[in-house]
Amino acid sequence: MNWRDHIHSDPEILGGKPVVKSTRISVELILEYFEDGASITDVLAAFDHITEEDVRAAIAFARDLLVDSTVAAQRKAA
């Protein structure tokens, strides 16, 4: 799955935070649900207008962001 098919950022929506396309549900909000112990089913119940693929895309986006920042930090340290 390509998270870019589900997640985007627009300065006019939530100040440019990454969100599920066609919604105002941010990746940050989805991750906060997981931080609080929610499951994918819980997230889907809370936001019935997003899909499991959208939730998984949010997780993939966060992972890629972490990987990119780790690589950048390693390059800077070298």
C-alpha cells in the first residue's frame, strides 16, 4: 500500500497537518488513539467515514517519517 494514496497535507486544512484525504482526521489524532490503547476497530468505530486502509496508511506515513528523520540524523552525525 502507498500511504500517499490516503494521506495528504494542505496548508488550508488543520494548518497543514497530514490528514486522511477528504477528511479533517489527522495522522496525529489516529496515533493518539493507538497511544491510548485503541485498536484499529476502535478507530474505525470512532470515525466511520475512514477505512482500515486509511488507518494503516496513517501508520505507514508515521513509520516513513521516522525512517526519514533517522536517516537524516545519521547523515548529520557522519
